[in-house]
Amino acid sequence: MSSTLPATPMDWPPPDPARSGRRRRAPADHAPWERPALLAMLLATAVLYLWGLGASGWANSFYAAAAQAGSQDWTAFFFGSSDAANSITVDKTPASLWVMALSARLFGVNAWSILVPQALMGVATVGMLFATVRRWYGPAAGLIAGAAMALTPVAVLMFRFNNPDALLVLLMVAGAYAIVRAVESGATKWLVWAGVFVGFGFLAKMLQALLVVPVFALVYLIAGPPKLGRRILQLVLAGVALVVSGGWYIAVVELVPASMRPYIGGSQENSLLELTLGYNGLGRLNGDEAGSVGGRPGGGWGETGWARMFDAAQGGQVAWLLPAALILLAVGLAVTARVARTDRDRAGFVLWGGWLLITAGVFSFMAGIFHAYYTVALAPALGALTGMGAVTLWRRWNGAWARPVAAATVLVTVWWSFELLGRSGDFLPWLRWVALVGGLLAAIGLLASIWLPVRLAWASAALALAMVLAGPGAYAMDTAATPHGGSIPSAGPPITDGSGGRGGRAPGGMPPGAAQDAPGVQGGTARHGGAPKGNLPRGGRPRAGTPAGGTERGGGMGGLLNGSTPSTDVVDLLQRDAGSYTWVAAAIGSQNASGYQLATGHPVMPVGGFNGSDPSPTLAQFQQYVTDQKIHYFIGGDHGPMGGNGVASEISAWVTATFRASTVGGVTVYDLTSSAGSAS
């Protein structure tokens, strides 16, 4: 029996009495097990993120089509155009598209060339998080942080998907690493690097990258080694680096005459600055987003408030370790309350705690467009706080309070896992009980560890970690095993409790009523990528063999939320004499157009941009294109725009009144090069 625990891997490298010393380097010693453990974690992450990746096909066809366009035309590459003929851009800055388009240029346009870069970014993010946490808290904390993040269901989803979030999160974690190095050394270059990383994060997903900026600045103001005046000057230089690395692109696009570039998708005035500050900026906060899907003043994207991160739509995506992270954050700040200004333990908790609270706060109260997959930005902070907090408790294990706090944290976490798993009643129903009972036994073991043999005490700690990660790990495996597609994917199995998410909201987390009005929804029935509804088993999960671009979970309504899936007859028609036209076809909405473009390999004009609500092209411009015989076909159907200015509807009405319709492969098409005649 033993009253104290001996030195453990959590204490390696040994605590440094000079933690507050100026310019002290992080310990360079490595425990014998550290590098093999890190390699194993990274390999396991790579397998999780890469295995069966091609099953999702194009995933988000909206971005896949833009990557295809960028691989064909350098102007489309630079501006992030939806089509290689440069009619309109996507509604984000294009850094993430640059990565995919370069991959497609090297390896051809296919699902793997588009999705593998995202998975590799995920592995790099886990490695970067390990390196960041390890510097101040040791390898055990880094491994726990990396594993917790890698197994966060929404992280598995986004690093196997082609939305901009993968690059965004990688660059934000790289910025945190640079801040850690700046606090260690006081070197201006590391602050400048932090600004550069965040600036390029802005080029991936605009203002969301800036949520961590106040935290980065606060951490260096508190813990940076130089005197206050120099710290402020260094932060100003870092701010300049951020503005230059992110702002150069806006300056260039705004200076290029509109006639020499594509229309800026998502804006109503053909302005990237408007897009940044409006639709993707303040509009996300107050809900006043012109041209938004269901957007209106006051929002329409679910209840706001602190409970949002725990509700049925978000809980199973990201919130598994949220209670534990909050408890451990409070512990970390409490035990470092009276340390020196430059203490790195406290700086770490301020860094990751501030990241978590600010980002979660914005997500919880934003009244504009909000989707559950945005919460992938919380995964690094949740992982870091879990790893740091566990090691902080372990290093104080012989204190009277450490064991009860550890046991309580485990109990709260497994109880919350029990609740989350209960929301998916058909998914491994036994797991919630295993996690609860196992967590209870682990908590008892942690409380009694002072009297237990060392091996049993260690077994309790290992059991606690396993039970805490059991729920998110199972959701992560389910997410990796299931193809996903469309604009609003979601992680984990379907929610069956009827309290929200897929059980109580419109498909894919859309605001109530939006599903009935969305382009591509005929007669109120969602068309899942053009696949028959019979292919949809529970919760939108595809059966084995569902074709890429067909029915995927969380996708929904072809034309708005999911790319279209054209038949062979339609593809053959569009490819016929394709080289004679700038656009082989035009269709309302980017998702609707993207399926035809990806299938044919030729530009398809997305009238009205993503929602069909952007005023591009105008009716006069479209008519001129038709007169000049630049567009071959118009793909018809019930694709009315979502709350825009009606330009897309005007174009559709003019086409249907001017040209004769024909049906090919179940799709209504109009030959815009034929003689005008009455619509049939």
C-alpha cells in the first residue's frame, strides 16, 4: 500500500522550479515512451480521418465545384470562382479552395484529391496541438489534448469534409503555438507569426478567425517577458502582420474593376468588403443577412443562449468534454491565482480558456446563420483544457482537494455522456451504461487512490480516461464510417429523442419553415441529391452503395443544400458541342449548378449564387449572354430564390416564357440557342 504516488509520465519532464524565469526554454528531454506514443496517436488519427474517405464523393459540391474551377483556370483559382468561366465566386475568401485546387491540378479532379488535404490538415492540427500543450505541461498533457481533439465528433466530420473549417482550425492552433513561443522568449518574430497565421485564417473563413485575437493579445500582455511598453509595441506589430496577411486580398479584389473579375458571391453590392462585414460579419451576429437562407432580423436559427452548445443539435457534435473543460479551467485559474505575472501555467489556462469562452459565447448568442459544424473551432480548446487540467490535478494529487475534484469531474463527464448517448437511443444503447458505471468505479478509485496500491491507482486513472472518451470515441467512429454530403453535414448517429437537432428541426439545422421554401424542394418534399427517398434509412444515413453525390446524412435538398445528381442522358446532352460555349448550362443556385459542372467537367453558371438570391447576373446581362450564344442550356425546375431580390426568378420566368422546354433524364431543360418560341 502507498500513501503517495511515485513519479509518473504525467510528471515528465519533471516540474521546473524556474517556470516563471525569463527566456527559459521548454525542457528538451523526452521520456522513452513519448515519441512512440505521439507517432501512434498521429497514425491512429490519420487512419480515422482517411479510411474510406472516398465514400463521401464530392462531399460539399459547392466547394468541390469551385476547386474544380480553380484547377482549370488561374483567375477562378485566385478569386475562388464557382465556375471556370468566372461568373460568380463562393461566399468565402478562397484560401481553403487554393489548397484543394492545387491538389486537383496535381492529382486530377476527384474525391480523394479534394478530401485528402482536409484529412492531412486534421493530422497536422492534432500534432500542432500536442506540441503547443506539451511545451508547458508535458507530453502526457499533450497526448490527452491531441486524443481528445482527434476524437471530437465534429472534428472527425470536418477533417473528412471540404468546408473551409479544416484550414481555419489548423491556422488558429498554429497561432496559439506562436503565442506560446512568444511568451517563452519575448521575441517579436513569434508574435508576428501569430498575426500571420490568424491573417491567413481570415482568408480561410473570414471574421471567425479573429475570435481568438483578443485572447492572444491578453495572454501576451499578461505573461510576455518584456516591459509593458515593449509588449504593447510588439502587439501593434503583430496586428500589422495580421492586417497585411489577411487584408491584402480584400484590397486587391476591391481594387480590381468589377468588369474584370467575377461577381462576389454572398454580397448584394458585388463587394468583398460588404461580404466580410455584412453577410459573413455583423449579419451573423444580429441575424440581419440580406440574401440569407431564412435570414431575417432577429434570426431564425434556433434558440440563442448559453444552453445552445448543450442542446440536441450541438451537444453530440462537440460538447462531450465541455463540462470537464469548464471545471478544469476553474481549477487551473484557482491554483495559479497568486503566481508571478509571467507564470506559464496560468498563461496556458488564460489562452485556452479564453479561446473556449469567447468562441462558445459568440456561437451561443449569434442570431444569424449558425450550423453545428462551426463548433469544430472549440475542439482544440476542449482538448487542451482537458489535458492541461488532468496534469495539473495529478501534480497536486496529494493535496486534500485534488482527488475529490478529479472524481467529481469524471462523474460529471460520464453523466453528461450518459445523457448525450441517450439522445441517440438506437445507437449502441449499452454504451451509455458502460460509460456511467465504469466512470463511477473510476471516480471511486480516484477518491480511494491514497490507500490503494500504485497499480490500482493507475488503473483507476486509465479507466477514468477511457470512460470519458468512450462516448465521443463511439460517435467519432460512427462519423468516420458514414458518408456525408451537402452544405450542412452533422456528426454522429441520428438524434431520436425529438428534442431538437434532427429530431425536432428542419433538415440539416435549417430554420423552421426554410425546408419548404428551399430551391430544389418540389412540393415541400426534400430531394436528397436527386436520389430516391427510398435510399434514406434512419436519420438520413445512406445505405451501402449510395452513389457519391447522392443521399448523404445531413445533406438535404438538392439545389440548395446538396449538389444535383444528373443522369447520364443529361450529362451527354450538356457535353455535346461543349467547347463552343462559355457555359454549357445555367441553373438557379450554386449547389444545383455544381452537380452538373462536376459531372460534365465544364462551366455551369450558378444564377444567383449559393442561395439563388445574389443579383448576378442581372436579367439584362443574362439576356446578352444568350444573344451572344455563350450559354447553351438552362436547367429548369422549381428553384425559386431564398429571400433575395428576385433576379433569379426574373431570369427563370423569362426563359420559360421565351424558350421551349424539353425533358431529358427527368430534368426540364431549355435550349437557349434554339429559335424563341412559346413554352410548352
